[in-house]
Amino acid sequence: MAQWKRKRTQEIETMISETDDEPTQIDRIAEIRGWFRPSRDSIFYSAVQDYVNGTADLEATVATITKPIDEALTKKPDKDQLDDVWYPIIHSAKRIPHNNVDRHSKLVELVKALSEHPEPSGTQDDPKYKKLSGLPMAVREAWNDCPRHDIGSVPQEVRAYTNFNYFVARLTDDGLFAASHVIIWAMREALENTPESLPWSYNAHVPAAAMWPIVLGKKLYEREEDLTPKNANEGNPARGGDLWTGGPVLSKERWAFWKKRFGDVAGQEGIAEETKNIAKEAVETMNKAESS
């Protein structure tokens, strides 16, 4: 590990030893690692936190968020003024355990309410709220902050990444996000690549990948999509890892491969019990999806 990476990890480990609260630990990790995140003085982040913590209701939160955006869009309707909203919401999701369904539901409801907010004058032909302008790029950038063995990612980073995947899966389940590539990125990293560092690779990536079948269930099972690039400039973002011999698709064959791999992980020696249990839950959910 490079010296600067080791220094950051040591700083994180020291901080964790001095900080009991995991959400605060995740805040500090985001700063030390340089994650995509809200600025400290973000009025949007404060509004989202007040809402999640129950000190502001949905209507008031939407009003707080949309007022400055509406004013900015009225002046410059061609600019994506919603960009600064997504990191506060995504970072808030990272701080919420994936099994805290109610709090994640509040964030999903907030995104839905933003999508239904009336478009300001001048943006009707290019609606910003309805299409949740900037959200796909923010998700892509946040995904880049996934755990990495070469930088010494700690368990709190793994849990934040799992929480993030759960939240995006919930958005997908509610029709607020088109997640085909994100699903495949999560599955490829966890299940399709030959793991370089065991058991670390499975413990770091399998819980996040499991969120997708656990949340989407039959919707994911029935999803058939050919994601072959239409031109060379697109790259091949839906390609498989070296263990997947099929094409860049969402298909029942790829689903079956993922289910088998979750089962492999659940039965492997040396894997954390939490990882095994989540992998087992994924297999059980996938079996139910196939039979329902």
C-alpha cells in the first residue's frame, strides 16, 4: 500500500477508536477519503438531516430544497441546478443501516416528492424535477467510492456502501431510477470477478450486491435486457467479470449464475457470518422470486 494510502487508513482507524457513533464515523471517512459528499455548510444536507431525524416534515423539506433551485432555474433554465441536492441525499443514505427500512423509505419519499415538484417557468420543455436531473451522474460518482482492498477500506466503509446500494435499489423499485448498469457493476464486483483477496473481497462486496435481489426480487428476475453497446464510444459497462461467460445482458441465465455464486459464498469457510447470512438471504429471496 502506498504511504499516502496507509496514512489515510491510519487516520481513519484512529478516528474510529475515538468516535462511537457510526454515522459520524462515516462522515469523517467521507472527508478523509475525499468521497463525493455534501459540503459542510450545505443547506440541502441540513434540510435532509432534519427531515430524516423527524424535526421537519416532507412538505417543509421539499420547500426548503426547491426554493433556491426554483429561483436559480428561473434565471438559468438550461443549467442542471439539482446537482447539489443529490449528494446530501446519497450521503444520508450511506449513514442509515440498510435494515432501517423506515428511514430509507423517508429518503425515497423525498426523491419522489422532488420528482413531482412543479417545474419553474422556462423549464417545461426540459423538465429538471420530473427527470431528476443529475441523479444518474451522482449515483455513478458515489459508486466510485466503493470499498477497495488497496486503500485498506474499513468495515464502516463496507456498511456505507451496502446502505447506498440498498437505497438505490429502493429508488429502482419505486421507478425513480433506471439501474441496469449499477446492478451489474455491483454483481460483477462481488460475484463475477475472481476475488483477488479472500475473504476481504467477499466481505466487502457481497452484502452490497445482495441488496439488489433482496429489494427487487421478482422484478429483477423477470428483467430481460440486452445492454450490448451500440457504438465503440460507449465502452461496455454491462460486461461480465472473468467468471461470467455470457454477454452484457440482464437475463435469467445471468440471474441463475448470480444465485449460484451467492450460494457459493454462503457455504465458504472463512467468510464473515454477516456476509454468509446476507448471501443466504439473497438466495432465499431469489428462490421465492422464481416460484411466485
